[in-house]
Amino acid sequence: MAAQYQGRIDHTEDSIQALFQAQYNTYRLGLVVVTAVAGVALAAAGLFAPVPVLAQGLLLLAGCMLFVGRDFPAIVRAESVIEARGGALPSSVCTFCAGHMELEEGGVKKKLRYEQLDRIVQDRQYLYLFFGPDSAVMVERAKIEPGTAEQVMDLVSQRSGKQWESAFSLLTFNIRDIIRIWDNRKAGKAGRKGQGKNAKKPGRKRAG
């Protein structure tokens, strides 16, 4: 099928970190929120609880560290990838056709299907197309041609049947994010339950 749009990403240290943070905040959103709330609670205790000054300082420090480091695991993974590549970060091109996508990286091409997408996330600079917690295609909004990021988003949404999610931010956290956390937990439990039902029961050995 004819290509409609082509998106490119030339990775930098910032883009690698953005990818891992988007991945972590998308698939570990509940943990991110709990960590942030715990940080706020500890900081508040440090400010207002009737405890000795030293304890107040420790509580405030612990709260700030929890809040600021709520996506620390993502930062660690990003730094590990950057270090492993020795600064030689990849570039990739994703071609969006009417019926499928084609990803080219390092001279290797791979055909991808829209219906295999699990989550699609966007922020001001990038589009993240997740096929699972450990598989993603990333495109820079400013490097899409011909057309715009919005046109690519419309195509991907129509073909995949998925709705675009905004990258998580505590400043814009609302009831829809809470519902998303709940839905993700239910989906995870249903998936584990289905795997348990499909597991084969051990057969009896015949006597020799």
C-alpha cells in the first residue's frame, strides 16, 4: 500500500530519557502516583507534624526525594542504554501506510500492524506507539512529512482502534487518569487469570 506519512527520530540522550519515562509512566502509572502521594505526605508531615526539628528535616528530605524520584527507575534504564551504546544513539524512520507501518533502523526494515498496538501516547514533542511494556516506536512531531503529527495521529487511531493518551503529568492528573489506572489493573488481572485457565494440567504417567 502507498505510504501516507513518514516520521523520523534521531535519538539524543534527552529523547532516550523521554522514551523510558513515557514507558514507565504509561505502564506503571499506579506506582508513580502512589510514590508521588507518599512523597507529598512525608513532606507535609515534615512541615506540620509536632516532631523534633531533626525528624522534621528527615521527613521533608525523604518526601522531596520520593516526589522528585518517582520515575527514578526509568531514568536508570535510560542511562544504562545510553552507556551501553557508548553515545552512538540510533536513528529510525517509521512509514505510516494505510494498512500497516514500516520501521527502518540501521538498514533493517520491519513491518508492523496497527492492530498490534497496545497503547498510543503523545506529548508536545513526540509520539509514542507502544506494542507492549518493552516495545515501542517513537516519532518526533517536527520530523513528520508530508503532513502533520495530527494527521498521523488520526490515521493511527482509526487503524488501531485506540485513543491517544496524553503523557502523564501530576499537573494535569485528573479523574480520567484514576479510571485509567483502575482499568489497567483490571486488564492485568484478567490477563493473568486467562493465562492460568489456559495452562495445561499435568498428565498422569502410565505405569510401566
